[in-house]
Amino acid sequence: MHTADQQRLQQLEEAFVLFTETSERLTESYHALQARTAQLQAQLAQSDMEKARVAERLTRLLALLPAAVVVLNPDNQVTELNPSAQVLLGEVLNQPWLDVQARTFEKRQRGGELITPQGRIFQLTNTALDAELGRILLLQEVTEARRLQQQISRQQRLSSMGEMAASLAHQIRTPLASALLYASQLDEAELTPVQQQKFSAKILTSLQHLEALVQDMLQYAKGGKSSQTPLKVSDLMTQTLAHMQARIEQSSAEVHYDQSAGNLQVLGDMDALSTALQNLINNALEHSRGPQAVIRLSVQANGDFIDLIVSDNGPGIETEKLEKIFEPFYTSRAKGTGLGLAVVRAVAEAHQGEAWVKSILGFGSQFGLRLPRHG
């Protein structure tokens, strides 16, 4: 055999050996791949079973959940809802949520609370999902919780009334005794007309003090509860200033109202809200005495709420007192009842609003009555 043939034969043998080794390695890799594929398929099947169990469990939980769950798409249309939501809202699939809300609920309160025409109260929680899924809404009924809160608030007021009785007994005695004393001297023959006028003025001052005590007591006892009537804020400010005219003239302070109410409206009771504003003005008059005293009334619209603001240039209030200033019987005045600002807060909360205060020592104070905007 020629040398060239022997070399080709040797090369073929080497190629065959290499091919055999490569084939064996490929076979081993294939078997390993088959085993790994079987393992992954088993894991995937297990994962699918777990997901199915979780999905089934979530479905049962949503079906049994007493709260209403609503899923909205990016266009705010209802795409899914649980049985509780179906009972509450009816057949609303593919309908715009704003239409569903307007049809089901009579009004919306502060804090995301929705009220049905039957008086049921639901707390609305809104959670964003992603750009494709939209949002999920949770409607949980809190009617009984709100009723319980009202009962607790009533019990607290009744408890405070017991404390008030002892406090008022002492505070009423002084102006009443003063009025009786001056009234008994009006019949004295030797009194001059000037003295009679002086005694009459002192009697009137004592009686006005008594009237303020009784008015604060009655308003606080009611807890600010009131009728729900649409009111123009401009009419409310006009009535309040008319009732305060005599008190303002007696003081040396300047009172300015910037006519900023416009056409804004609130829902509530005119007398209760006017009483709260009068208390704020009285408070400003008491703390801003002097020829440079200036009190300003203004109205500001902040989204769904309206702020009725009374500002003064008085001495201001210490930070530690700001936390207590709306508490019953807390007062820094010798003749104060400690109920004026407590009445303001009670009236504000009864109208689903709040009372607030801002103050800087040496620069005056600003009190506000924040109420839900109507219309």
C-alpha cells in the first residue's frame, strides 16, 4: 500500500474516532437535556397547580368578602366586581364608574366616604394597579362605626355637661349678682340720670354675659347638629356681621370684610354657622384690644372645601396652647367660659368640616372654619 493511501486511511480512522466521541457526547447532552426538560416540566406543572390553588382561594375570598370590590380599566369603566359589589351596585359591567357612583350614592363626604339615599355610609379606597389594568376600588360599609362614633361623642358631651354645670354655676353667679345689685339701686330717688344710665349699662352688660353663657352651653349641648340647607356664604357673613354690629361698636377694633364670598355655597344650618363665626369674632375682639386692633374676615375656596377665616393682629398664641384651644372649658380669660371655641369645633364637625388655627407670637392669630363646598 502506498504511503499516501496509508495516510488517508489513518486520517479516516481518526475522523471516525472523533465522530464517534462527538456522537457519544451529543447523546449524553441530549439525555441530560431530556432529563432537565422533564424536571422543568414537572416544576412548571407544580407552579401551575399552585397558581390555580391561589387563584381559586382568591376567588373564594372575593366571593365571601363582605366589602365590595370593583376593578376599573384605564378608561375608568367597570370590568370586574365581586358578589358584594353586584348586590350594592347592580349590573354595572362596562359602565363608567362616575355614572355608577352618581346613580348609587347620594353624596360624597370628606375622607372618601360615600352615602346612599338610604343613609348607608361606605368608605372608598382607591388603589392603582398598572397602566393596562387600571384601578381597584374597595367599598367597605362603615355605617355602624359612624353611628358608634356619634354615640361616643354624645356620651362625651353629656359627661362634659356635668363638668359644665359646676363651672357655669360659679360663672353665672357673678354677672347675675351684679345685675341684681344694680337693678335694686335703680329705684333710689337720689340717683341722677347719668347714674341711672350707668347702672342700666352695667345691667345690660351683665345680662349679655349671661346670654352668651347660655347660648354657648346650648350650642355645645346640641353638638352642632343642624339642618342641611343650601346657604350662600355671602348671606352667612352678612347675618353674622349684623348680629355682631353692637359688639363691634362697643370695641375699639376695626373689623373689615373683603366681600370674598362671591357665589360660594355650603350645606348646613345658618344659625349654627353664624354662632360659630360670632364666637371666632368675639375671640378676636377679646385678644386684640386697643386702638390699633384690626380684625379681618375673608373666604377662601380650596378645592372641595371653603375656609371662613377670622384674622387678628393680637399678641398671638403659644404653641403649647394651640393643641388645647378647642377643648371645652379651656380659656385664658377670667370671664371666659371655655366653650366658645369648643362650640366652633362642634359646629364644624357637625357640618363634616373642621376648625383650625394658625398663630405666631407677636404677629396675631388666624382662625378658620373649613366646610365642604356645596354645588
